[in-house]
Amino acid sequence: MLRVARALRSRLPRSGACRAVSTAAPTPTDDGAGEGISHRMVSVNGINMHVAEKGEGPTVLLLHGFPELWYTWRHQMHGLAACGFRAVAPDLRGFGDTDAPPAAAAYSILHIVGDLIALLDSLGQDKVFVVGHDWGSMVAWNLSMFRPDKVNAMVNLSQAFTPRNPTRKSLEYLRTVFGDDYYMCRFQEPGKIEAEFARLGTAWVLKKFLTYRNPGPLYITEDQGWGSSDSKILLPSWLSEVDINYYTSKYEKAGFTGGLNYYRSLDLNWELTAPWTGARIKVPAKFIVGDLDLTYHSPGAQDFIHKGGLKNYVPLLDEVVVMKEVGHFINEEKPTEITENICDFITKF
């Protein structure tokens, strides 16, 4: 990793200016985070997808989670380009500038993976490296399970692979373990959580999510909602008002429904993935998680990750990295360390 770290630090431009992949479209940031990143729209799988790109070389597909966008990878895009890779970060279906079909059923894991296969075809890539965070990790695990022929290797952040339980649907399990106030359960009724987010304000909701570092379960109660927007949320050093303003501009335009529909498709995914019950993911992989991440503290998660469960389902798992004093949004909180981990792993292949 030391070799990669030195390469990153020596090749990253000191002034913040970066070489463009092609004619760069300006991004609405004023801190240099988007410099040298080009943007375009691509027609994939019946929708128009916004794609951000930087660099030349082997392609690294970067998949964001909720409530994120391509922008969550801005730091890694610069670092990967400096290491000789082509970083490609789409807004996934329902997010940002990518189309958002209205029906929740249009957000199954088969739709999302189908979008990515079409994206790879449009990029002229037979095989790519894949990096995911949060929902992006779940998509990456499934992409690698459905189409291992398309993935050289992957690095997933925060969300470990979750094998399908053939005896219990996803929401039934979540309600049994956590109750109806668990956030994924609260997200299920169309329009209700959208109204709660509208009451609180888009910027406040995004700040609340992106600064969440409590390792315990996230609850949104029926009677009190998610609190009051009168409570001030202090931003950590790694998240600026410029960042929040960019996220807010996109979520105010597109809304939260597209991202929420990923959660509303949980049981549909359970039904559709029955043929892959017990399937193993035979792609080289690395998994990184923060020790304050709520997913790392889900019941049974640490035993599954560290005592052979994850390795059983991902036999080519190379390494598990647990970062100390780091929360869920690990790629935002520790951008240099995450970039070094990614480059160090994928340069093996």
C-alpha cells in the first residue's frame, strides 16, 4: 500500500487542477472538487443515465448509495485517475440527473444491474473493476453474482454481502428484529417519508444522514418523525457547505423517491433472486467498513464478516479492513485512505 500511497501523493496535482478525460463540463461546485471531471448522458436499458468520468486506463465503475450521487466519489475519481485508471461514476437509476421511473417495481436489483451492463456496453468495456458503497455495494455484490464475466475485481464499502434467506422475506426479518420504527420499514409507505423529509427540509435531511455516526440502529418514529429542523447540525471537517449545497440542489430537483424505491423493492428482490439462493460470488474482492458503521453493528454482522460467513459466500475475498473511529459514509470521511485501499487492491490484477 505504501507504493500506491506514494504514487497517489506524487501524482495528484498540488493546485487542485486536474487533466480532463474529455472536454469537461463545469460542475456546480466552487471548491475544485469537480475540476477535470467530464459529464455526459448515456441511454441505457430504457432510461437516460448521467455519468461522470475522469482519467485514462482500465475502467473503475464507482457505485454510490443513499442518499448519495456520483459526487460521493469525487475524491476517489481524482486519485484513481492519478494512479492510471479511468474512473466512471454514474448517478444510479432514480438519483440526481439520471431518469427516475415512477413505479417502485422499476427499481429491482435486476433493473439496476441491467442498467450497469448496458452502461458497460456503451463504454465499450467487456470487463471493469467495481467499487460500491451502501446500496452501491449491494448492487456490486449482485452484479458480480449475476455477471462475474463483467468484473475483474471489486472493493465494497460499508455493506457486506447479504445472502438470501429462503425462509423469510427481507421486510419480515427487519420488522421482527428492529420493529416498525426502523428506518427501512418507515421508508415503505409511498409518500409518507417524502412528506416527513419535506417538513424537515432537504438540506437538513441530507446533513442528518451524511453526518450519522451512531453505530446503533436508525429509527424514525411514527409520532415524532425524525425530530425538528430547528436543531442545528454541525458539519465535520470532511463535509462542507459546498458539498451539502450540491447534494441539496440535486435532491430538490429529483426528490428522494427514486432512492427510497430501492428500499421499497426489498421484498421484490427477495422474490426475483430465488434462483441465486446459496450462490457464491466468484470474483476477487476486498471489503472495508468503519467500526462506527451501523451496518457493522447489525445483529450477527461481525460474526458473519470475521468468522468465515462472508468468506464462504465470497471465496475470493482477499481482505477485510475495519477502520477505527469511522462511520458509515467512509468514502467521504476517509477519502485518501479509501482511494489508497482501492488502488492497492486493483493494481494486483
